Amino acid sequence: MVTAYDYPSALHVDLAGIDIVLCGDSVAMVELGYDTTQPVDMEQMLHHCKAVARGTKRSLIVGDMPFGSYEVSEELAMTNAFRFIKEGFTDAVKIEGGRDRAHIVEKIVKNGIAVMGHVGLTPQAISVLGGFRAQGRTAVKARGLVDDALALQEAGAFAVVVECVPAPVAQAITEALEIPTIGIGAGPHTCGQVLVYHDMLGMTTHPHHEAFVPRFCKRYAQLGNVIREGLESFKQDVEAGTFPSEAYSPYKMPAAELRAFQALMAQDATSRQTQAHRAAERLKQSDEYEQIKLY
């Protein structure tokens, strides 16, 4: 699974044969420039989901339900889940949380919408967790994550994301479940893996974004450097007058039409010069000219 947030990134993910494309609320950080995922809302998520859907032909599309879109009540969760399917054209939705969210997952699934769960580090809850920190690092907390995942499975989730937990914990969750697990920063023992598009392709090379690239993310390309170099080369060519060259100026006029156009422009220039001369003469003969001379 890989994230995508717009038509071009969805095309790339789909053409690469990735099984699942996640239109994640991480769009808040990598596309919209926020420090967390919390500010993004339903309208923004639906906007990006629509673009992803237009670029996806093969991959399963999962939409991240944003912070505040499902916690208040089962009714609100249902309404917004329906919007992801009907307006965002996703195939499923993803909800963060374990046992405390199982009743919401169950409600949505019973009403015909597939749900992917998410345990471990749940970025929407960083205010409670104290930041982007690994979870399940004590025996009791690790066992709690297993129970969370089991509760989501019982509620009807078709898969569970396991984020930022020690590898043995992710392995225990995977072995305890009958549904697939998808790891991110959780070691090699999950059924699948997910990374953020911008992180894995090295697109966020600005220092502001560098601070948010997690240590577990392998960079499979450095596209940010390539993009910056391309933009700098364009700037240099324009300033030097070497772009566009003849090779990039493809639109021509027949020679006869060009001569006729140049003749028309010459006539226009003569006409404009005559009109300007007449206007100057009228100005000199008017009171306005006397007023202008005062200043």
C-alpha cells in the first residue's frame, strides 16, 4: 500500500501495480504544509479522494476518515463514511483506534462499507499520545495493541494498519489475526507494508519537511533533488535567453502571412504616431496645458 493524494500520484501508484492506494490524511502534512494530520477536514479529504479515483484503475482505494469525522457519534461516522464512497469514489475507509472505535467500525461495516483499522501510533491522537512516538513498548501496552486489533477484526474490519510498534509486537498481532496486517515502522513480519508517497520518493527536500521524514522510511528515489534541479535549470535558461530556443518554438506562419502581418503592424504604428501628435496639439491648445505647466 502507498499513499496518493492527487491524479498524478495515483497514476504512478496504480501503474506500478501497488495493491492498495491510500488517500491518507497525511495529505495535511506533505501536501498542505501542516505540522500534523489533525487540521484536514472532510471537504479537503473528499477533494483529494476524487482526484485519486480519477487516476486509479486497478488498485483498491481507501480513504482516511479525518480527525473529527467519526468520533462524535455512530451517526456522524456513518454519514461521513457514505460520503467517502458516494462523493470520494473510494472503495473503503480507514479509521484510527482500537477497542474504543470498534463499535463505530461495526456500525459502518453492517451498513455495507468496508473498513480498514489502524492501531499503534494513531497520528490523529498525538495530543493524547504526546507526539509522534512509538507504541507498545511495554508488555502491558503491547498486549493492549493485540486486543485492539482483535476487537477491530471482530467488528468486521478487512485489514489493520499497524504503525510504529516493535517488530515482535507487530508479529504477534499478525499471528493473532485472520485478516491482513499492513505495517509502517513495524518491522518485517506484517502481511504488507505502507509508506507515504512523498517520503519514499524523496520529494520533500525542504528543511521544514525533512524534520518529518520518519526514520523507518526507506527512500527509493530522490525526486526532490531532481525537481529542484529542473526548476533551477529553467530559471537559468530564461534569464540567459536560451529558452525557448528554435527547437521549442514550433508554431510558424507562412511567409506571405508574416509579411502581411508586418505590414499591418507598420500601418498601425504610423496611425498611432499620427494620433499621438494630434492629441499633443489639442493639449497645447487647451487650458489643461497651462495647468500642467504650473507644476
